[in-house]
Amino acid sequence: MEVIWFQSTRVVYHYRDGEDLFGDQAPNYHTRTELVRDAITNGNATLNIWDVRLLDAGRYKCLFEDGFHQEFLGTLLSTVWLLANSCKDSSPQRL
């Protein structure tokens, strides 16, 4: 089984046969991504992106291949909100 998440032509996450393949991952995603594996055998290839940045906004595509079936899916991350909390001001700030 293989799952590859792309943003444009950059590899965001690559998983094949039980292993994470970080060699072709775009450098700005290192240590910020995680594939949720709980339901991967059922075709659910959810990707978590941590420490979300404004540059992360855009279209993402997922290639899912299990040996019998291959499918491309797309999604859009269009709004990025960051909450900055401090001891002095606990109101959310839009960055």
C-alpha cells in the first residue's frame, strides 16, 4: 500500500508498505506531518500538519494505491488561523 500527499509538485508525506519515506519529503514539512494510520486499511488517509504556516495554504492531492486500486483525491486548505496567547492578552490574533 502506498500513500503520497502532494502540495503542487512537492511531496508533503510519503508512506509505503508500513514505512514513512522522508527522503523525498519537501524540507519545509519535515517534523510537521503525520499520517493517521488507524483507518488506513479502510482507505482513510488522513494527514495531520502541525505548526501550520501561511505558506501551507493551497491545494493538496493524495495518491492512494493498494495494489488493486489507485485513486487521486484532492482537498483545499484555504484559511490559516493562528491563535497567539500570552499572559497579558489572551484574545486570538489573526496573523
